[in-house]
Amino acid sequence: MIRIVAGAAVLLLFAGAVDAQSMEEKYKAKLEKKFMKSIEWVDSLEKAQAISKKTGKPIFGYFTRSYSP
């Protein structure tokens, strides 16, 4: 029984490492898409607020977890 539990734990750890690699690949693929390259993205709320105040334009937030662990 202990061997089965230990084996399952090892499989879960390996699957997590493979999944993290897959998520990194998805992240890189998303950065290459046309919509990601067509505008300048700001990754700081403070920067976005400053730009919004200066230009009078609203802030558009794009949230995703398709690549995050």
C-alpha cells in the first residue's frame, strides 16, 4: 500500500512539472498572437492609471490564467 501511495505521489509531481512546462509554452504562444502585438500592453496598474489620466482614455483590463501555474 505504501508503494502505491508513493508511486502516485511521484506521478503527481511529474505531472505538475510537465503541466508547468505546457503552461509556459501556452504563454509564449499567446504572446505571438496578432491581438497581443497590435497594441502596447501595460503590465502595471499605476502606469495604466497615469496614461489614462493623461489621455482621457479608459483602462481595459485583460486577465487570463491559461498559462499561469
